[in-house]
Amino acid sequence: MTKVKKVKVKSSVIKVFKFIGILLCVFVIAFLFYRHEINTITKIGYSEQSSNYILFHNLKKYIQSVGENKTLDAAFSSEYYKFEYLEKYRDIKYVDHKHLIKNINTLIEKGYSISNINMIFAHGNDDDVSAFAKRDKVKYLEEFYSVPYAKLRNYDRYIAYSDETGEDDEETVLIVNLDLDKEDYTDYTDVTEFSFDMLVNKHRKLSEDFVPNDLVEIEKPYSSSNELYTNKVVLNAFIEMYNAAKNEGYGLVINSAYRSYEDQVELCDTYAKLYGEDYVRRYVASPGFSEHQTGLGLDIGSTSVSIFANSKEYVWMQDNAYKYGFIMRYPKKYIPYTGINNEPWHYRYVGVKIATYMHENNISFEEYYATFLDD
């Protein structure tokens, strides 16, 4: 029978293993403690990167007292973070901007208050704020940017228009945002997407190849002639309105609807030959700037009289068109905003929600667009 030899381990080696074991235990305990602390912070709402900064700069108790704060989270993770601005970061509303912390620092250094900085970020995107931060501190910030839909990038135009006209701040913001401080048909915005709340006017242009969605032919008795087209939703809304009016003894008819870019060119040429270029400039929309090209505008007439403004149908439409999503697009009182002379026959489909709001608040579509739809 073979004897097994016992291997004796030197005491020095045992000590080494014990030391390594102790180190491993210490490391594991430290790591578990570290992860516990990090998890405590991340659960509040901070990123892993920010949590590391918070933990190693002894800010855990501060963060626990503050709670989740996205601006602080962005600051702790940013190369532009400055400890002396800690309290200011906390009070600035977070926006998802690439250069958020860098711009905050610049605005603080230029002497803007926290409320000013919040106002600046609320009215511009990252590019707007970055450009604004480069300029000297402005004097008239609260005046214009107390208007909810004011745009940071329009500051100089607000100043110029206000100085020139003496208009109040809100009217100035409205006019400039609608580009009404610019000459008609120049420096316009291209409109490319069809929607029921799209705005086309002398400052917002459709391309030559723009065609609205879902065009359908308007059949008689709803139209006064053949080959008139409009959007399918618009036609259905008109038919509903037509039937309601008919039930009350009124007769409505569509005299004009969708016109293509080429149709508008031909129309302008025809009127120029008949009445002259000056007439066209004053009364006919240039190609691409006509609302008829959207497929949402209708010229509506009466079956009882030739002049719609003198008809009982006109009165009925004033009181009822909004219920079906239609607005009288160019009333005389809105000429300063539409730039179009009174057209009592021209109605535009915008949907019941918008039409009802406009009816109840007596505003033009331009005002509604600038207030609620423009970005």
C-alpha cells in the first residue's frame, strides 16, 4: 500500500493567501458599497456618469434634497460644468439642447437672471440659443418674450418693427412671426406638406408640383360647373353643410375649388390682359401663393342671387359655417393679417376644432396659426 505524502505549506505562503483573501473581501465589500451608492443616486433620476460625479464629489445628500433634476443631470455629465453655478443649474428648466450647459454658462456670465435664461431657452432651439448667447446682453427681453409664441431668432426684427411702427409688443411679435414686416412674395417660406391646418399666403409658397391629398371631383348639385375638384374630407364636410342649409331653405353651390399652379399662372395672365398688371398685383394671388392650390379653399355662391354678399345664404354661413369646419377666409377686418381684400365668397376648410375657436374668439387664420401652429 502506497503512502500519501503530506505537503507542508510554508507559513509565509499562507500569510500571502490570507492577505489576498482579505484584499478581495475588502474590494468586494467596497464595490458592493459603491454600487449601492450609485444605484441610490440613479434611482433618483441621474445618469451613471452623473451619479459617479455626485458620489465622488460628496454631493449625494445635496442631490437627495433636490431630487430629480434633468438640468443638473446634464451639468454633471458635461465638460462645461462649473461648480459655482450649481444652484443656478438647479433652477433652470431643462431643454433637450446639445449645448445646454455651455450656453447656460455664457448667459450667466453675461448677466442674465435665471428667469431671463429660462425665457431664452423657452423661445428657441439649440441653434437659436447658441447664436443669441454670442451677442451682447439685450435690453428688451421681457417685453417681447413674455409673448408665448415669440421666437428668439426674430429679436432684431421685433426691435426694428417696433421702432418703425410703435406697435405694442404682442402685435409686433405677431406681425413679424407672420413675415408681414417683409415685402409680399419675397423671402418666403416654402410649404411642402399637405395638412388641414396648412397656411398659404403671400409669404408662404407652394411649389409648382404641389398637389393636395385625396382630390375628388365635385358633382352636381354641389358644383356650378363640371371638373371642379377638392379634397375628399372637404367635400364631405361641404355636403353636410349643404344639406343642413337646404333643410332650412338655403341654397349653396361651389363655383371654384382646387386650382393647380399652372391654373393660377393662366388665371393671372388672363386677368392681366383684361384689366392690367396692376389689377393682378392688387387682387390676384401669384402662382404658388394661392390657397386654392391647397385643395382646401372653396368659392361658394348662392342659388338664389348672383352676388353672394347680398344673399340670405351669406348670412347663414356667417352663423353656421364653423360648425362644419369652414371659415370665411378673407373678411375685411382681417386684411392687415391676410393681405387679401374682402372676399365674402371664399371659404376655407380648417376642421371643426379650429373653426370653432376662431369663430368664438374672432381671430383670423393667420393669428391662429402664429399662436398655436407655427414652430
